Amino acid sequence: MEQLLYLNRFTAIIAQNDEYIFEVNGNFDLSNNRYHLNDLQKEQLKQMVDGKGFKKDDLLTVWGEDIINNFISNNILISEEIDINCFESRTDAYFQFQNISNSSKKLAQKKVMIIGCGSIGTHVAWNLTAMGVGKLILVDFDKVEESNLNRQLLFDIDDIGDYKVSVLQKKLSKINRNVSIIAENVNVVTEDQLEELCINYNCDLIIKSADTPEQFPVWLDSVCKRNKFKYISGTMTGTFFAVGPTYMGDEDSFGYSNFFPQSTDFRIVAGRRPSLSCQCSYVSALLAAEASRILLGIKKYTYVNKICFEDPIQTTKMDAIAADALIESEEEYKFNLNKNVLILSLVILIFNALLHYNFLFLVGTVIIMIGAVAIYSVPSKAVSAVTSNAILYFLVGFIIIVISNGLVGLKHGVAQSLLTILYIFIMYSLFILTEAILVFLLSSLKRKVGFFMKNRLNNRRNRIHAEYDRG
């Protein structure tokens, strides 16, 4: 029996006058997928909207091969009916638009621990439950208070005095019965206790949203590094929230202790953190999105090797970068700076061609090198920048030499002209390679000198503090 094709129920279709515009993967391209439909096509489309499936040959007769093949390749037509009323239908549709198949099955196999079920943790727990994560372990020891209700999702006045994890377990289970929710009503007061808890559940991901005790971030970082557990962190600090770091349990990502001193001899004496409901839901959505990327293997992690601070009301943002992390901050700004370096070098190259001052050619290459080293802090980024700029620079120079020496018309003879062009190409390629090597060495040296000076400064500061404490 020939397979039927159905209209993807999550494909939006807009009728505009006599034209029909078909959405592709969540986007409307106004230049493509616009069709003037005849009466027969409109009737068949109406039947498909109502859920009827058609054989491909029947569709080809009405629509033609080009349109039907386009619909199939863009998932406008699919080979099975979609149940748009089941719990996971919207989630599956979203990830289908992202070309991620079997998202529900993948999430259902994952296990996540949320430590701290307050203003951030409650929202994250709801998000992950709604996405269909297979098992959630909720860790907290606190009870619901009236002051929690301005920001902590799912709690109400009838829950005041009850344990948070118990209330969440009960209410989340009513949202998605397929998620196994474990309530750990425990107060984690030592690193060993935390390690035992994490090893016992061996989760795919740990989400830290606990504020106390003060040493907790250091404990979690230490535990996860020893056991190669993955974790992400979110917290409130004044009117800001902080998201990150994302620690992936490997040497390529940095944890909390790489950002802040590992001191454990401090404690908060007084002061409660302010917070808003929208602030809590916002930061929790960012954490849940990062969690979904990790759980589904979408390798576009936002908070690896950095912590993002933001005040959503004042729209103030800043990033903290781990000192030893191979990550480049302000990439767009640095890209524009590097582009200006290229423009400057090309201007010098043009002057070289007009004035015949050959030394200007070398000046342009040096500027490209110095610019890459000065702008970028990560050697690989500096090498990438100098390589792209050098290729364009030498390409323009190559064209100028070929034209100015009459090699285009091959007036020197075909063989001689081709050999000359080949020679110039090889020499320029060697120039580019040499520049890339030199920039890598200089950028690496710059990085090491920076770390050395920073360590010397820190050591000097520590000696001054020690002398001050003694005296």
C-alpha cells in the first residue's frame, strides 16, 4: 500500500490576496514558497488542513513535481499524522523546526538534579517538567513562606509552612505525569554530603540555584571536577542575576573556582536579596534553554567559560570571563576593529601601487599582524583574523601585480606568464603561512606575559595584605 503524505500541522500558511505563503521551519521567506493556487489546489489544501492524507501521485497531479518535492524537503508534507493535542506535540514541533529529531525520546532518558528550589529553581523545575525531562531530583530543605509568593512559581497561600520540594513534587506531577520527580528534603551542609548526593543519583546535569551556604558554589565546583559531572549555575546578586558558568566535566570548560577565589572563610551576616517575578522567570528560562542544549547535544552552549550578569529592568549587562579560558569577549566589536585594520592595510597597498614605494607593501603586512595580536586575546582567534585579512590583502596585491605587469594579456608569452603567476601565488601563500605562524607565537607570548604579570600583581597584593595584617 502506497504511503500517504500529510500536511505538517505545525506549518503555518498565510493567504494574502490570491497568494499562499508557506512557512518553512518557523520562518516565512517572502521570496520563496509563495504560490498562486488554482481552485483544485485550494480544495486539496483545504482537505489536507482538515487532516486528510494523499498519495504522492495524487498530489503530483494537482501541484506538480517541483512544488511537491519542495514541500517534502522542507517538511511541509510529512509521512505521518501529527497528534497536535498530546502533551509533547508543541515541544516536538519546536525541535523539529531546529532539525532535531526524537527530542521527546531523548529528553525522557535524561536525569537532572536541581539544587535549590526557590525563586530560580521552581521556574527551572517547571520548564524541565514541561519539556519532558525523564527524571528530576529536587533538593531543598526550606518551607514555603509568604514572602516567596512574589517570585516562586507554583506556590500559593495554601502551601505556606509546607516543604518546598514536597509541594513541587505534587504539583509538577500533575503537569506531566510521565516525569519521575524525586523530592530530597535535605539541608546540604558539607562538601562530602553534597558529593554523596551527586554520586548517588549520577545525573546527566546538575543545576545550581541554591544561595546558601555561602561556600556551596565552591563545593559543587570541586565535586563536579573530581567526578566529571556537568553543571550550570544561576543566582541573584543585588538587582542583577548571574547565569553561568556551564561546566561540561572536561578540560575545555572552567568552573566557579576559575572565576573567584576559593576562600571558604566568609559568611553573609545580614541582608536579603531583592527579586522580581519577571527577573526570576527570565533567568530561569535562560538556564532551562542551556539545559536543553546540553541534554539534547546541541553544541552551542552560551555560558561555557563565562558568567553573564544582567539587570533586566535597567538593561545593564556584563560578562565575567575565566582568566585562563580560551574564550574571546566582545567578538563583534573586535571583528569590526579587525575589519578597520584590513581597510587601513588596503589603503597602504593602493598607495604602494600608485607611488611605487615597495616598502609600503611590507608595512601593510606588518599592520595586519600587529592588529591581530593587539585585538585578540585568544591565539586561535588572532590566527583566524590574520589569515582572513592576509588572504584578502595578498589577493588584492596579486591582482595589482598581474595587471600592472601586463600578465592578463599574456604579452610575455603564455608559458612565462603562467610561471610568473604561479611563482607570485606560491610566494604569497608562504607569506600568509609565515604571518599565521608569527601571529600564533606572538599571541601565545602575549598571553603568557599577561598571566605572568597578573600573578606577580596578585602575589604583590597578597604580600601587602599579609604585612598589613601582621603590622
